[in-house]
Amino acid sequence: MVKAQPTSVTLAPDVKEALTKAAKDDDRSVSSLVERVLRNWLIEQGYLQKPEK
């Protein structure tokens, strides 16, 4: 398994607050939610391939 690479982003306070609440409501970490949302967007835009099941 490939080790994840840390990445830092700057967010507006309201976005950070909403992100933290969304992650908590989905019972996941902020990092996990960001990766999930970003991965889905990258797939939709054609930058990543859909994972094979």
C-alpha cells in the first residue's frame, strides 16, 4: 500500500467549519472527507480513472 502524502490547504473559516461538521456527521475525519470529495471530482473531470471493483 502506498503511503499517503500530506498536503496543506488554506480555507476560509466558514468553509473549515462546514467541512468539520460534514465530516463529523459522516463519521469520518476531515482528511478522509476531503479525499473522498476531491477523488470524486477528479473522476468526474477525467483526471482519475474510476477504481475497478
